[in-house]
Amino acid sequence: MITVESIEQITQFIAKRQLSEATLSELRQTYPSIHFTYCSDDDIHSALPVVEHAEFNIYLVNTSEHCFTLTPDFAKATGIVLAEVVA
């Protein structure tokens, strides 16, 4: 289950290490029940992040239907998108 607290911990983790494939790998090991996706923030067009940071944004993913959708609802979230902000 994805909680506000886990998102805060993940945000702090990324802010200390920067968003990278290595950081993503560490997060997957630390949170094995959460599916992580890494992309550019420019690839996301129709959702608001649950966390906005100067270098990355975090979005929640709902996979309860056949298609993946982004959601602001922690109760429905099954995954996280880590989106790198490129200036």
C-alpha cells in the first residue's frame, strides 16, 4: 500500500541521491510491493503530481482497471511514476 508517509520517505531518498537508474533500483529493493516507473516529466500530459520537486515529480498509478491511469488517490494507488524534470 502506498501511503503519504512512504511518498515522503521516497521523496527524501531521491532528493538526497538524485533521480537515476541506480536510485530506482534501490527503491525497488526497498519497496518491493510498489511498482516504480521512471520517465521524463515531459511525457506526462494530463495529471497533476502528488509531489513537485525542482528535479523530479511523483505521480501515483492506479492499475485496478485494464488500463493504467494516473490518480491523486492514495487509496487506489498501486504504483509510482518518478518523472525527471529537465530544465
